[in-house]
Amino acid sequence: MAVYLEAVHTVRPLTSRVFDRYVELYGELVVPKFAEHGLELLGAWKRTGGTMGQDLLLLRFDSLGDMERAMASVMTEPALQTVLPEQLEKAGVVLGETTKTALGVPYATEKRLEAALADQPGSPRQYVQAILQLAPGGQPKAYDLIGQLADRMEGAGAGRLAAAYETQIGQRGELTDIWVLNGALYRPGDFLGDLSGPLREVVPEESSYDLSPLPYSPLQ
């Protein structure tokens, strides 16, 4: 089962110029080094909603051991440890980071992810990060219902599930789904209505963020 690392960077001061400069530096100095150290970048987005001035990076590994080895390796990378901090300081950028370790879930199949990666639109798409809190004992039913929801969304042309994972180090019982949206989700007749009630029994809490792909994001 795949292992995921989610990293959220908070950029200050809170101006568009500072955020753009951070993106330029990170894309130029850090992202090209990922593959050398065994890091597979799936997506990188500017995150909107809640705290402002944030990005979200999603990395995938084959196992926890692979993740540990890759992270130990990247910690020796001068571009990340020395050059980036120096350039950020020169640019007046203050950077904070939080990370989350997670495992893949059954309804987020390899086929779904590969389809999202292979689809390269003419312009970046809109993504949504949904963070779901499971009720105690609700995991199996939630997996089944979200899988059905993803099938129905794709069948209706409303969007597709790109990736999903369950937090292992961090908030327990937390699922994160990354969706690609095709226009507005609302449609007359509520084509998801019969799933909503049962889903809320096992996933009573949910928050969401809009995600806009950054230039170096494989998921566009």
C-alpha cells in the first residue's frame, strides 16, 4: 500500500508578491532535486480557505522504509538545507511547514491516480481537498460509500477522485480526498442524495479547501 507525505507550507508576509517569489524559488531550487533523493511529487497546489498564504505538496512512496530513506537523503541536500533558506531570507520570505504521514485507501485506486496524472488539460484545473473525520468504527462503510460517490461523480462528468489517504501520524480517523472538479458540483435532482445520509452517519465532519495547481505540479 502506498505511503503519502503531505506538506503544507505557510508563507509570510501575506502578499501575492512574496508567495509568487517563494513558488519561483521552490520550483527552481528544490523540486528538481526530489527525484535524486527518491521523492515522487504527485501534486503541488496553492491552497485557499482557512489560513491564507499556504501551499500543499503531496509526495508518494512505496513503503514507510522508502519514505524514511528518502527523507534522510533529502535532509543532506544543500539546495534545501542551505541555498533555499538563504534565498528566502534575501527575498524577505518567512516559511513555516507542517507535515502529515498517511496511507493509501482502497477506493483511491492506482487507475484513478494514473488517469488524473495522464490527463494534461490546456489550462490548470480546479481541485478540492476534502478532509473527513470518521466516526468510531465507520472506516469500512466510509470506504465503500466514498468509492460509490467517486464512481457516480465520474459517471456524471462532475469530476474525479485523483488521490486519497488516511492519516497515520497526526489526527486519527482522518481521511483526505483530492478531487478534480468539472465545473459546478450542484446539479438539480441531487444525484448524490441517496449516498449523503449514509455517508454522514460515518463521516459526520468535513472541511474543504480549494486547490490551484502550481507550475511544477504533475497533477494539473
